[in-house]
Amino acid sequence: MTDAWVRPQVRVLRPEQIEQVHAYALQVLSRTGVRVDSPRGRELFARRLGANWVEGERVRLPPEVVEWAIQAAPSTVELYDRRGQPAFCLGDGRTRFGIGVTSLYYQDPRTDALEPFARRHMRELVRLGHSLPLYDVVSTVGVLQDVPPDRADLYATLDMAANTTKPLVLLVSDDGLYPLALDLLEHLCGDLSERPFVLPYFNPVTPLLLNAGTVDKVVETVERGLPLIYSNYSMAGASTPLTPAGMLALLDAELLAGLVLAQLVREGTPVVLGMLPAFFDLKTMVNFYDPQSLLLNLACAELMTHYRLPHCGSSGSGTGWGMDLLAAETYWLNHLTSCLGKVGLCPFIGDTLTSKAFTPNTVVYVHEILEQALRFARGFSLDEGAAVLDEINQVGPGGNFLTAPSTLRLMRQAYYSSAIFPRWSLERWRDEGRPRADSLLREYTVALLAGLEPPPDHGELLERGEAFIRRL
């Protein structure tokens, strides 16, 4: 019996094209190689590769070592919530979403005014991500400006852990504080490796540079038994070639180098790979996502599926001047194509103004997009029962289906309904004072923020975490 479920899909690369991109990446790694700034990292590579492949800081990788790393890494990553309950599995074919990441400013949901990102903003936004069910993870939302810089990453980590039980994507900007951030989480929650709810996120320096901070943090993470995300960021025309083929080849090579590094530390380490293929406007000196960026995002996801590795991709973030038309078009295109393609995780929703600011309005509006994109990707059944041929026969020509059994059974779930934007007629809209849709979004967001509550153990974690940081 054939599958009667209709499942819409997007496919970018043919199998032979996937092999071609992989061959390009292998050529980059074996001929050009990568620069490794960490002595510890160079020692790891030299121990496996031998002196012929390591010359000073330059490390070249033979294809057979890359293939070994691909085969050694697991195809899925199991994540848990902070309480130790199963959350989801990356690599299971479903696209997952999260809010973030590392903004410098908070944009007021009422006025769009900007203010330096503070702890109260972190707490509010983490709770917001926790309250909306289609966000699977909470990523480090902002860079705290109201605490001493040499403790900012620790307070950010504490406020994330204390205000949600969802899995965390952890970004720590101060390399020296990274081990302490993990120590803090272990102090609060116990062993992180047994049921990991923390997924640290790292970037190399494009092009082809494994900087010392990233290498050392990867080693620290693997030695603690944690999975990790290794992702790179393109500035096409600046840090990568402007051609999509060149971008894809170079970025894939960087990801495979990071994968090799992690497997050299501990074979079998779970690694999530992905790229953020942004373009660079040579006139305005601004990075942005072009439609081809999102095409490359899908291509990367297909490469990772070919490697049987979990994927982390673009979230469509950074575009617009708040939650406006500019942002909406990018988010819609990113998330709909992600759900229809092979994308695994989109962890960075909510930032705006070239990712320097974060607005709650975006988190709330994009949740609406996600609900519709996931609904679209689920498809529909085409089996005989769903076709309700007997009902059609019973109603006959000129009748109606207002009281048909399928209508009465499915009327509350058959179509999408928004909690923010009502379906008004022209007359109703006019009678309500001709409101703007963005005004309704602002009102809904402000009301939602006012009702947010922390997890029950928030106070206990905050007290223990603050004491831990003070002792340092």
C-alpha cells in the first residue's frame, strides 16, 4: 500500500553535486589547509597526521582522516531539559528552533527605543522563550552591560539556567570564563554529560583559521563529555569568495576541520555542524542574508544529511529595524524553507538591526511564522477516509458541509488561527478604529511579557549561582 500522506519538500543538490562539493572541500583541506593558533590543537593534529601534514601553524588534512572523522561522529544528538527529562533529538529529521543571540542592545517592544542589554532583559527574554512552546532551545540572548565585564558571561549563564528549563545553546565571549561557566552550571545542576541540556556553540575565524580560543574551548567541551555546535559565518566577498560555489566549498572545509579536531580529542564526540552564509555589502559595509544565503543554508543541511551528521543552520536573524516588513520577509523565507528542507536547528531568532539589538516583538511574531511553517511542512492525508467521499455523496449537488461529520469533528483544528491577529471583515476593522497589525503585535507582546513567571526553582538557583560567582 502506498503512503497516502502528502509531504511537501525542497531539495537543492543532486547526489552527484553533493559529492562534488565534498571533493572541493577535501581539496581545500589537503592542499591549502587551515591555520591552527592553539599549540594544544597543533599537537593533536600532529600526533595523528605526522610531520608531513603540519608545517608551523599550517595544518593540512588528508582525505582519509576527514572520512574517519565523519564516520566516527554520531548521527544524532540527544538533548534533555534542565530537569533531566528528554527534550528532543537533533538529527531525527525535524527542524528545531530557538531564540538568541548575543545582542548588545534591547529594543523596547512598545517604542522601539534602544537601551544597553542588561540582566533584567536577559531574564525577561529567557522567560519569553521558555513560555512559547515552538521554541525548543534558548540561546545566549545578549551581552550583559550592567555587570563587570570579567563576570558578564557568568551572570548571563546563571540567568539563562535560572529562568528556563529548556535546553541551552551556550555562547561565552570571554575565552577565559568558558570553563568557569561550565563549572557554574555543574554547581547548579550536577553532571552535565550524563543528560546534557547544554549545547556549547563555537565559531572558527573564516577563512580557514582555527583560533586559539575556539580550539581550546572545543577541547574543554569534549573532555567534559558534552556535545557541541561548530558553525561558521560568511562575509561573502570579504571572508569567503563571492560565488556561492566558493562559499560552500570553503565553509564546508572549515566545518570538516572542526569535526576532525573534536574527534581527535575524543572519538565518537557528538558534533552539530552548520554555516551562516551571509553576504557582505561592499557599499554599506553591512552583512545581510540574501535569498541565495538561504539556498546555501539548505545545501549545507543536505551535505550534513549526506555525512549523517546533525545540522545547525541560519535563523534568518539580524534583518530589519525591529519586527518590521524587512524582517518578516527574511524570517518567512528562512523558516518555511528550513521546514521543507533538511535543516536541523535554527537557534538564533529575535535579533535585529544587523544582530546588534534584540526585540521581544520578533520572538512573538516569529512564533506565529513557525506555527504556520510547521503546519505547511506536515502536509495532509490523501487516503480514502480523508477524502470523505460518502459525505460528498450524501450532501450532493447544491448542498453544504456546515454540519457534515468531518466539519464538526475537525472545525477547531482544520485551519490556522492566530492568537494575535483576528480575522475581521472590513466593517469590523473599521469599527475597531482601523488598528495596524504591528500595533496589535506590540500590545500582545507587552501583555505576554507582563505575565511571565520564572521556573519554581528560580530563586534557589539564583542564590546559589550568585554565591558561586562572588566566591570567584
